[in-house]
Amino acid sequence: MGEPLQELSGATTLWIVGVNLDLISGYVLWGGGDPDRFLTVGGRLVLAQTVDELVERLPGAGSHSFQGDEQFLTFRKQVRDAYAPGAEGGDDSGLYDFGATLRAVQEREVLYAPHSGMAADCLGAALDLGRQYGEDSQGYRVARYGALGLLYQAVWSELEEEDLDYVEVEVAFARLIDWVESTTR
């Protein structure tokens, strides 16, 4: 998407990333360091159809997940100069393709490249989002424990593939996608 936006993202640790779910896809701001988080406003995930729309929707005030974050203020102030309107895609830093990962689970390919990397990224992203809603949130619990916790271990070769129940993983991953989609409504 361009070097100026990459440089701004690197300096602020904030990235425009694509998210593909089941019914919904779009772009969101993610990052911020310890802990990483997604842009939410009023408790809802901001998922814009285009990068241009996301840039326009970056909040200047009010209740949002980056409220008071100096890096966010710098990003919001400089992003219009760093981003060329109409450019395609995010800023090359990430795509969380939950839909493709679910298909890889269904096809029993999720533990093999390139699907395993995407699965790890999606589970990590779900944990980041889940933490924003609290470790007792459905999203955090589904991503962290049970079948998806085992999937995460298998992706990192800490668990053998034969110890995975793909049916349970598929059901849990579909529940996770439903939960993420519910945070946008």
C-alpha cells in the first residue's frame, strides 16, 4: 500500500489490517503494543468496507479502544498524508482470514502451510479482541480453551494431529467467527 503508510505504522505500532469472516469482511485498525487491540467504538468493532472508509471513521473523541493513546493520536493525525486514497488492500501487515481458516479446518489442511500460519494469526487476533471484552468473554474463552486451544497447540507442533477432533475444532471455529461478527453489530 505504500512505504509512507508502512513507516507510519512501524513508528506507531498501528496497522490497517483486513479481516475476512463469514458474512462480514473489511478493514480495521489493530496494534498498539502491550496489549495489541482492535479499534472499537462504543464497544463495537469498527470494520469498514474500504481503507478509505476506515481512515474517515478514525475517531477524534469519544469512547474508543485507543482513547488517550499518543501513538493513535499520531497515526490519526498523519494517516491522510501517508495513505494514498483509493489504494487497494491494507498496509501489507496483515490479513486475518477466518473464513479461509475455517475451510482449511473442514478440509483437514489447517496444520499445513500456508493454512497453519493463518490459523495461528487468526487465533492470536481473536485472543487480542477477546481480551478487549474481558477474559470471561465468549470470544476469549472459545479462542483460548477447548478445541481451539488444542488447535493452537497443534499448529505449534505441541500436540499431534491425531489428538485433534476436527469436528469439535470446526464447531468452535464457527462459533468464534459468529462471536467476532456479533461484535460489529
